[in-house]
Amino acid sequence: MAVKAMDLFDAYAQNKLPKDNAYVVSSFVNANSGYVIYEVVSYSGVKAIYLEGSGITFQSQGKKMHILIEPASYSHKGIEPYLRDTGEKIPLRFSELEILTAKNQTKAMVSKKPIESLSSFTIMKPSGLNISFVFYSNPDMYRTLETFFEKSFNQDGGIPQADAKKAAKTTAALIEKNMSFKSDFGNAT
């Protein structure tokens, strides 16, 4: 059976990072508050991949999408996400996010459109509860991403299971619609 996903830094160490049509998903979890930020990067047509400091740099075009899980107890709910404190901000306004509210009032906020990276991007080595995974191109890639987000939204973000399932479905659909490998990249599928 083909590998569907792997820890990014393990894949790099084992020379198993794909050059085309892959996603890197990183999560940044605040264990004290339940506040979680995800970054999803799609890339294709990589010219080079190398270690740089404590991260891996990809010389490639890419698209980045942000997802924010905001617990009901978060005290700065009214502040636009791009204006929040370091470690809690994403470069987007509320109007640029699909906002889903769970029955426990936790919010999942998903970028409606990705941000373009035209030359290179770097993924920093995760620490603590944070992770970075590479998701490989395969026929059920978006289902794999949906399953990952459902589990993470529930376990890391504290979203009830039924709502985590809905939020993951919305997230995977937005990734497929806005970040799939169609004509934007040199090696489209």
C-alpha cells in the first residue's frame, strides 16, 4: 500500500519528499488555550529542497491556506485575525474566512482563498505538540486530508465530533477547489 502521509522532516531525511503535487500541513497548537493554527501549502514543480537553519526550504511555487480553531473561551474574539498577538495571528480578515461555529461555540475559520508564494517557501521544524506532515498525491488525497482534519479538529481543537466532521469536509473541499494542481503549476495533473 502506498504511503498517504508522512512526517515532513522524516520524509526529507529518507529522501521521500515528492517534487510534484503534494501538500504540507503544519499545525501550531496552544495546549493551554486550545487555540490552533494550521497552514496548508500546496506545491509542484520543485527546483530544489534543502535544509536551512531549523527548517526545510522548497524552491517552488506554492499556495498557502490558513485555518484557525478558536475556542469559545478565547478573550480576543472581536479582534481581526491579522491584528492578533504573535502566535495567534494569521494574515487574514474575518471577511476572508469561512467561519463555522460548533455546538460548543468553538469556531473553525478556513481561508476562502489561498495566498500565492511565487519563488520559495520554508517550513520550520515543529516542536512541542506542533506537527508538519507531507500528504502524497494519490486518488483519495482529499479524503485523507479530510480524515486528518476531522481527527485533529476534534482532538487538538476540542470541536465535537459531528462538527469536526462538517468542518473537515468544508476544509478539504476548499483545499481541493482552490489549491488542487490544475494549470496554475507547470506540472499539472
